[in-house]
Amino acid sequence: MQRICWALAAALVAVASFATGAWADEPLPWAIGFQAGASPTMERITTLSTIINGVIVAIVVLVTVLVGWCAWRYNAARNPVPATWSHNTKLEIAWTAIPALILVLIAIPSFRLLYFMDRVQDADMTLKITGHQWYWSYEYPDSGLKFDALMVQDSDLQPGQRRLLTTDNEVVLPVGVPIRIQMTADDVIHSWAVPAFGIKTDAVPGRLNETWVTINQPGIYYGQCSELCGVNHGFMPIMVRAVPPEQFHAWVEESKVKFAAAEGQPALASAENEK
């Protein structure tokens, strides 16, 4: 009875999650399915997943019906004298050719999606990401802007901030702009993953991996490191705020002053200590 209650509760939460778009940018308890796509890539991933799941369900139903029919039609009571033949050439050709055809039909859109994800579009800007144990560094080469983003500790969280997902500095990106994303690491392998963007790319020391994104709508999107990278692997959140292009340009100008001042503070402090 308790299991049934838990299943009903999960179903209600799932229905509510589909009915409200406010939950689309972060993981939720009892949620099922993907987060709502916020980029062309994620929209295509969701569509392909729906198609493949439909094929899987259809195959499971067909096989279940066939097994049930064979069990009923050819049981010992209804069929006391079993057939003596052991092979059927046409049937064996059919059950080999049909699955192969299904796999080919699935492979075609899969390869198209892989090409779409891998081919960086004509980007208007670049975001470079470097993974560390255990935080992220972000650089905007087009703007000369660079900063680190660390997880906000539980004791420092403000009302409305997400535990284990909020960072002290947000990554701000413009909406509707093709963005080239480059990733690397300076110690071990990390993985920069934002489910709503359809991005999960490894950051490997000594290599520069590349992907891209165009964000469809403003909002705050969360992700996490998705490659086991050490004891604090679970404390490397990703927090992206998507804003209209004009707000993004204003943020860049403000951040240049903010982070330049922050970088100057340690130098001033060390100079005073030397005196």
C-alpha cells in the first residue's frame, strides 16, 4: 500500500511539472523526463527521445501480445501434439530484417542530431570555461572579462537561492545569440553540463573541447559537474542567467569594473603587508 501511495504521489508531481514551466530550469524531487528545452539542441534531443521511446513501447506491446497469444494458442491443453518443424526461412528473414530496418530508421535522425550538436554555428561570441578542483573559471575573450564561480555555502544562502546549485558569480549570456563554448581543465577531467541547454561536454586537461548554444528565453538555468573529479565533485554547480542582449552588454561593462576591483584587492593587501 505504501508503494502505491508513493507511486501516486510521483505521478501527481510529474503531472504538475508538465503543467508548469517554472520548474524547467532545475532538478526537482520526483521529476520524470527531461527539463524543458531552452535551446534548439535540447528541443531536438527531446523530440528524438520521444520518437525512440514510442518505438520501444510499440515493440514491447507487440512482443507481449505475441508471447501471450502463443502461450494461449499453443499450450499443452489446446495443442497436445506439437509441430515437428523447427525452421521457417521466411520468418527468420523477417525477424532479422525488420529490427535492422528499425535500427536504421533510428540511426538516421540520431546521426543528424549528433552533427547538429557537434557543428558549431556561426557564433557571435565565445565563452571559455576552465574546470578546477572544485570550481569553474569563466572567460569572455571578446570582452576581456574573467572570473571564478564557486558554490554558495548553505550558511550563506539567501531566500529563494537553490542549495548546491547557487554560485557566488553567475554566468550571464545573451538570449537569441549563437555562443561558442570552449572547455578545458587544469587538473583532472571535469564535465560542464546544463540539462536545459542539452550540453554535457568534458573539460579535459591539455585539450580544448568545443560546443555551442543559442538560448531561447531569459531565465536562470542550473547544471553541475557531471564527471567524477574528486571528493568535492558534487559541489561544482553551474548557474547561468540568460538575459536580453542589451542587458548582457550592460552587465559586461559593470562586471569589468567589478572584477577588476576584486582582482586588485589582493595585490593591494600584499603590498601593505610588505610595508
